[in-house]
Amino acid sequence: FAGKINIHYRLPAGIREVRFTLYNIQGRQLWQGIERNNTLAGEHIYHLSGINAQGAVLPAGVYIIRMSAQNAAGKRIFGGEKRITCLK
């Protein structure tokens, strides 16, 4: 990605919260986003701007994006992670 990324995902019924977390390759958490309003079953897109929690633009490099979802009882029911590369 070059500053912006769209994350396409599909949710089953009964999801209360979806969490996206961005890590650098050393495992340091750079950013976290929580989606609570758009948790209906079906296809969704989450927009990641390429700016970390301190408001700085991410430098070129390799990052890990992790997604997890919780049901109404707060139990994590699925998740996954992908390696992404930021190009300048």
C-alpha cells in the first residue's frame, strides 16, 4: 500500500465488535481501530489511512495487520493476520 489501504472482510451473524491492529515487523503495536457500528452480517470495507496512533505517516516497510471479532458475549470467535508492505 502507499499511504491508504482498504481491508475487505465478511462477517457472520452475531458479531458485536471487530478490531484491527497494526504492528511493525518487530511486533510493536502502532495503531488500533475498533468497529462497533458496522457489525451486521455480510461484506464490509475498513479504511486504514497509513497514519499511526501518534498521527505520523507510516514509513516504507513491512507491517502486520491483525483482525479479530467478538460475539455479543465478548468471546473471540475468529481472527487472522496478514503481512502488508508500505511503499513510498
